[in-house]
Amino acid sequence: MKRTKIKALLATPPTGQTVLVQGWVRTFRNNQFIALNDGSTINNMQAVVALNSLDDATLKRITTGACLSITGELIPSPAKGQSVELKVTALEILGDSDAEKFPLQPKKHSLEFLREIAHLRSRTNTFGAVMRMRHAMAFAVHQFFNERGFFYIHTPIITGSDAEGAGAMFRVTTLDANKPPRDEQGNVNFKEDFFGRETNLTVSGQLEGETYALALGDIYTFGPTFRAENSNTTRHLAEFWMIEPEMAFYDLQDNMQLAQEFLQYLVRYALEHCADDLEFLHKRAQEEEAAKPQDQRSELGLLDRLRFVADNDFQRLSYTEAIDILKNSNPNKKKKFQYLVEEWGVDLQSEHERYLVEKHFKKPVILYNYPKDIKAFYMRQNEDGKTVAAMDVLFPGIGEIIGGSQREERYERLVKRVNEMHLPEKDLWWYLDLRRFGSAPHAGFGLGFERLMLFVTGMTNIRDVIAYPRYPGNAEF
């Protein structure tokens, strides 16, 4: 008999039909009631064993974590909270689990402990829900762009370029770390390396993406990126996934509109297609909030936050206007901000971004026209000589979730900016060529997929929305 997934069975009218389910034991009560989960849904299937139908040796092996194959009759359930249950006619143990040694017991475990057993945490309700939602969001990303005629481009993971100019990159090399070859000046001779030059793991697929936008029109990338920043925070990872659309013939206004449509599409998709997991995560987040001091609690629950984004047009606001609001805000005047806003030109912190979204406007905000001195070299310079056509989308509870800009399409302006920022013009020859041969206005943005996952799941640490987090001092599993 072919196995049926529990998600499908829970939606099937029970007529006493014989079915086969396979999964892992969550709990076993009174030698009768097995709560079985196969990962297809947050909900368990209750399988009822008739008294004295199994020998004692088999009953002792039905422990939390054990893997079972159960054949039985699907019947209406008299128990509360479930419409069907399984009347067991045959049971096979596919994999034993030593009850005394299995780390996941039927109780609440801390997220810190679960990170230490990341190979097993996927069997908990929380991580099952998060990973099912991660799948749904990845699917929705591709569906959104496909519906709009974008092309999915796979940009290189190993690259010689530093798109952000920040230098925080992981080096890729086949040279002997203990005795690397040296040139006449005593420097490491990368000409003898595999690629014949220095290479790194990519920090962004943007620059390569632009080359295809200026040929195919609208493209997007969705792949792993790497930052060797020593940021040991709840919002940073060394390895994460980025979604980066690039669009020919777009200006900053077009870019902002696409970003809003994209985020609202993803949030609405989550609300429509992930109801069971969202309900569980909503209740989980409520419990976490209740444990916080009153002044630190969020005004909106998870489901309300999602609807808040889905239903509201985003407020568009220039950086200059934002600085004026922040300088005159009560938290700034009363010195309650950790970073006081005193002058134009400062880089905004998460506390400033969240104030604008959650307190001042009470809706998502898109900030634009940032000072050029705090932004990357490739952003289009505005005519005021001080700002660039950059934008950031700010969300409640998260702060910045998207960063983007109209790209500088004018060759002379871009070369000047590259030199001002002391970037190696010779390494960017191919990127500059785009401005020499049929340049066009174009724009794009980047969405960190894990930042999106933090928002839609209500999780508070970015290490808990990716299967195996990579961060300073940790590359376990």
C-alpha cells in the first residue's frame, strides 16, 4: 500500500478506509494513543492501539522520536481538536529511538539548546513550521517574478569582484595555507592559484545581474551569499540567501513600486497558504511577548503585523525628511535613542528605522535619496551633488528589509565615483563596459531572504530561520 501524508489524511472524510501512514512519534500515552507526525503539517495524526493488541516488547519500543509505519482504518475522532484518527490494524517500527538518550523530549526546549542539536531541531513544531514556511516563501518568490516576465539568472558563487566594496569576503583558494607560493616581492603569488587570481565567495550577485538586465530586460537572482563580518548579532549571518532583481528602463520610483508589490505579494501568500503554521507561530510569539517587560512588548501580534504590511500602502519619505522627524522626536530629545540623531549625513540605525515605522507613521516606510558618502559606488548620483537615488524599505519589528537603488548608468560619473572610493578600476572593467556599449537607465534591489523569514515567522533570531546557521565561531554540521 502507498503511504498517504498526514496533511492529506486530516482533510479526508473518514469512512473506515484502510490507509498507511509513516512518521515519527511525538508522544505515546497510556499504551494506546500515538501522536504521529510526518512533517507534512504542524498537526499530528492520532493512532489508537487496541489494548493487548501489541506485545510488551513492541510497546516499549514506541518512544518519542521512534519512526513507525502504521496501517489502520481512518475513522471519525471523538477527541477534541481533531476530526479523524487512525484505528491501528498493523504497526511496524522502522527506527528505534532510545528514550533516555533522545535529546528532544515532549517539553519546551530553549532555542539556544536547539541550535546545539540543529540536526534534530527540524523535528520540533517550531522548526517544522519555520521550514515549511521557508519553502512556501521561496516558491512565492519565483512565482511572483515568473508572473511578471522576469528571468531567473544564476550568478557565480565564486567571484573576483567585491560588489559592496566593503572587503568582508571569504577567500577561495587551493594554495597550501602553510607554504603558499611567493612572488619576487614576497607576496602570495595568486597566479599559481586554481583560477590564476584572488577569488572569494560572493557578497552579492548584483553586478553580474546587471549585465543580464541590460540584455534581457528584467532578471532576478536568488542564491547564497557570504559576508565575513564579525557580527555576532540576532540579525546577521555569514552565509545567507539573497533575492536581487535588476530591471532595465526602471528609475527609482519604479524600483520602489516593485519592492512594495513584491513584499505585499509574499506576505499575502504566507497568510493564504501557511495558515496552520502561522497560527502556531502566532501563539508562540504571543507567549514570548508576554514574558517581556510591558514597555518592550510589540503593539502588534504576528498575524496583525502581516496584515498591517499586506493592507497598507508604504509611506515614501526622503532621507532628509526622516532626519528632521528623528531630530525632533521625543526619544531623541530625551536622549532615549542609543544613537542620537544630531546632523544630516548619519547612517540610520535599526532603532531609528523602527521608530519611523512603528511610532511615527505606523505603516511600512520607504526611505530614499540617501547621502552618497554612506552608500555604495554604483548608486546613481542626484543632481544636488550630495545624495544618491538609493532606497531602503523599513518594516515593523525588523527595520531595513530591502536595500536598493537606481544604478549609475553614466560612464564618466561612475568612473569618477570608483576612483573617489579608491576601488580598483582595472577589476571593474567589464562593469564599466556596460556604460560604454548601449547603457540604459536601470535599477534593482536586494532582499535578504532570512530577514523576510524573521518577519513572516515572528522568530527573533536569524539563526533560527535557516537550516544550519553560519556565524562567527560556528560552522558545525
